[in-house]
Amino acid sequence: MTHEVVLLDGCKGFAPGQVLYSVLNHMAGIVGTIHSDKTAGQVDMEGYNVARSLVGQSVNSQRGQVEIEALIGNIVKHPFVQSRGRDARIIMLIPEDLYAHNSGRPTSWVHGGHFTHDGRDIVVISTNRFYNSGVFDPVHFKYVMTHELGHMYGATPKGRKNTYELLGVHCANDCIMQQSREGDGAKRRAHELHKNGITFCDHCKHEMVRLHRRP
Ligand SMILES: [Zn+2]
Ligand SMILES: [Zn+2]
């Protein structure tokens, strides 16, 4: 079974896309072949232009941030996305900062996340907060991207053992699927996992294998 992915990279630089490329390879080692319509981290004017128009449709110019609910709604309606197979998962990178409208009680959404809307599986990540004084932190970005793709490929379903519910279902093991802390805590945790070579624990790995590699 091949997993189709549609990439929408709205970033000017290639560094985030190149990290995504390595994360997709890592995921493919667990869930099986992942076929993306373009190679992550390389020039893709079509995907870039689609991403830029989606950002333009979804930006709140007063806040200077992109509204996540508007963006998700616009992604599923976009002709480019609609022309792709219904099974294709969508991964979008944007350089703009995100916020959630949250029914009139706006909250900062920080990094983005995994969403299901209109039968589509979507991960949107803002690269904005992975830059410190203009320097990109690939380790922190890899940690968040792998975590969200773990949600996308079902690492922590409701009711699985060693999980808990806090802003979605998360893993209680020493694992990348623990609830990611905000700010510096998340960054420190990302570097600690990286140093120790930890991504998914065995429970999370087995769950994804079970879901995606059934004979
Ligand atoms: Zn999570
Ligand atoms: Zn886990």
C-alpha cells in the first residue's frame, strides 16, 4: 500500500522542506511507502503558489497572523487539492504565524497541528517560531513535524494503553508522542530526544504498523 501525500510548501527557504523530507523517510520506514506529489525541500512553484494564495485568503491582516480555521476550510475547497485523490494526505508549511479564531476567543496556535476536515487529513506547520534571530532550528522543527505526522498516521488512537488525553490523545511513554510543551520546554525536549535518538516508542510504532501494514 502506498500513502499519497500532497505537499504545499509556502516557505521561501528550503530548510524546513528538507527536514520534512527526512521525516517522511522516517515515517515510511514505519507505515510503508509514502509517495509525495513533489520532493520536499526542492523547487515546487505550483505548490508554492497554491500555498501563497491559501495564505492570502486566510490571513487576518489586523493580527498579522493566519487564521487556522479559515486556512483549513480554504485548503479543502482549493481546486488543486480537490484535483488530488481523496486518500491523499496534505502537508502544508507556511512561514507566517498562526492563530485560532476559536469562536471569537482567539488563541495563539503556535506551531500548527493535525486536523481532519471534510474527510481530509491535514498537517499545517508554521515555521515562524523555529527561527531564533533568523537562525532555523532543524532539530526542534523535526520533533514537531514527526509528532504531528504521528497523529496523522494514528500513533495514539483513543483508548490505546499508555495514552492520555490532553489537547488530543498523547503517549505516556518516553516518546515523541508525549504532549509537546510550549516554548523553551518543547525546544529542550526536542534536543533531548534527538540526543538520545528517541522518536516513537514501541507502542506508537506498533500501532502505526498495525494500522498501515495489515496484510
Ligand atoms: Zn500532539
Ligand atoms: Zn509512544
